[in-house]
Amino acid sequence: MSANAISATGRSRVTRLNTLTGLRFAAAFVVFLYHAALLGYMGVPWLSPENVHDYYRSVHHVGALGVSFFFVLSGFVLTWSSRETDTAPRFWRRRFLKIVPNYLVVWVLAMVVFAAPFTDVKIGLLNFFMLQVYYPDFSINFGVNPAGWSLAVEAIFYLLFPLLLRLIKKIPANRVNLWVAIVGLGIIATPFLSTHLVPAGSVFMPMEPETSVNQYFFSYILPFPRVLDFALGILVARSVMSGRWRNIGMIWAGALLIASYALGYFTPYIYSSRAVCVIPAAVLIAAGAIADDEGRFTVFRNKVMVWLGDISFAFYLVHYTVLQGVWKLLGSKTYTAPQATAMMLLCLGVSILASWALYDLIERPITQRWSNPRKRSAPVQQESALAEARPLAARRADEER
């Protein structure tokens, strides 16, 4: 977003939304908790069967909440930071450099640490090229690095973003909230349509035996229905930026999200994994952005949370590989509940350190060096001086984009 963008109140709009940056790590952390629960279903008997079941039931749709939050957040932040002078090729270049290097590095790490012995060439290549989300087969969708599938979905979002933003900007300001409602209803309708129109087939989820893999794939994994989540983020950002959003504040928005998560325990998994929580997630994202824009305090805007948010993309990608690797290094055994808690804390710490390394050694240097093409007519020294003169917040916002 340009530095001189104006908010609905007439003030200069903030460039960097630190509360949303902090919330990114919170979303990545709950995915970590969910993937720890999935270990028992993916060949890692780290807990006794009854403990695995109990732990899984306690977090069984929190990972899906984290992913849906990321999808909506992505549309919101990209819209908030968009510039009129930007071009589609430049945007695609920034997104490619932001996600692909880390994705490929972690793909290699996952193969080395645990995936190579049971990954055939087809599954490996489909995951390498981010094509794993077009097959209704969990061994392909979650092959190599199980967290990587959502990046393949995000790739479609980024490809479509310039067009979606152009179309949504054409919506009159007084009708934006109507479109928020329409898209929200479309998201809620997706699992309903998948259960009534998509054949169930004979394969069901091992951890949710009443849920068809085919129907879950259409509702949750296939990129094109998930574009609605991304579009919801764009629309909510447009509503906030135009002053049309009815803000309920961070506390009430957080309470609404917690209540929706609790409701998910009383709905079929295909609904709780996406439809139940996505609207409350959008409400919380809007509340966080408004709090930042108005300079109000939030618990997610402190230095620690912002730093964790900065490395959250790397954390999201690498944490499952760390979970597998630490379990192997500790002897590939079954743990009691207290021992498992200690192991998870160790994995959390190692994941944060690994994420820090990925961010500082790969993600940040690459985005800083190559995200924006150099002007051939300007000397390198002049460009460096201009880059140094730009506000730090603006540079960091560009890195996020």
C-alpha cells in the first residue's frame, strides 16, 4: 500500500498492520497443534491410541480454522497494501519470491527427514510443482510436507488477485457489505453442495470415518471453491477501507471466533473445518486492522508477536518436518501424556529456530534483493540510497506482499 493512502476517516492509513502480523503466528500455532494430533494417523505412534484419539478430538478442527484464517487474511492484507501503480507481473514476481524458495527448501528437508522412503516419483513431483491439490487422494494432497497443500491453493489466489481486485473495486461502496454476505453464504453453502452433489465414493477419512474423502476434497482442498475465502478477505478489506464495516472490536470478535469454534464440535466435520469459523475469522481480521489504523492497543502488536508473525510463514511450512524429525531423534517411541507435552514444547522451540533461520537466510534476503526489478537507467548506488530512504514500515509491508 502506498504511504499516502487515506483511510475512511481522512487520515493517512497505516502501512503495516502489526496486529494482523501477530495474529498470523497464532494461526500458524494452532495448525502446529493440529498436525501434532495428526502424527498418530500418519505413521508416527508417538502417543498411545487412546491418548491420540483424545488429543485429536480436542483439536480436530483447529488446524482448518488456522488455514481458513490465512486464506481470508491473505486477501485482506493484499488489498490493504495494494497500489494503483502496481502491475500484475510485478505482483506475481513478489509472491513467487515470497513463497517458492521456502516451499522448495522445506520440500527437500521433508524428503530427507522422513518422506523419501514412502514417497513415489509421482507424488513427489506433484508436490514439488504445487499440483497436489487437484487430485481427490490424501496421499497426494498431503504428500511430502502435509502443510504444503495450502500454498498450492494460495498460488491460485495470487494468480487471480489482480483480476479479483479490479472486479471488486468496481462494486459501489454501498453494496460491498452485500457482497460480503453473498460470498459468506457461498462459503457456508460449499460443504452442503459437496455432500449433496459430489458422490461419496468408498474412501473415508481415517480420523473422521463419517466424512467422504471426495466430498471433503471438493469442499476444503480444491482451490476453486476456496477462492471464495480469499475473495471474502478482499471484500472485507474494501469495506473497512471505505468506512462501511461495522466494527465490533477485538474482544468481541475474538469471543465470536471462540464461540464458533466451540459450535464446530456439534456440526459435521465437513462444516466445522471451514464454514462455521470463516465469517468470525473475517470479523476478527477486520477488527485487528481497524485497531491498528486507529492506533489502539492490542495484545498481538508487541515486538515478540510481530517478530513471530514475521517468521510465521516459514514456521507454518517447517513445523511438521520438525515434529517428525524430533520424534525420530528421540528414539521413535510412544510417550505418556506429560512426556508428549514436553516433546511438543521441544518441537515448538526447534520449529521457531528453524523458521528464524529460513526467514533470515532465505525468505528475507531473496525478497529484499529481487522483489522489485531494478531500473536499468539508475545507478545501483542511487537505488540503494532510495531504498534506505524509504520508511522501514513501507519496506516491510512490501516484503509481506
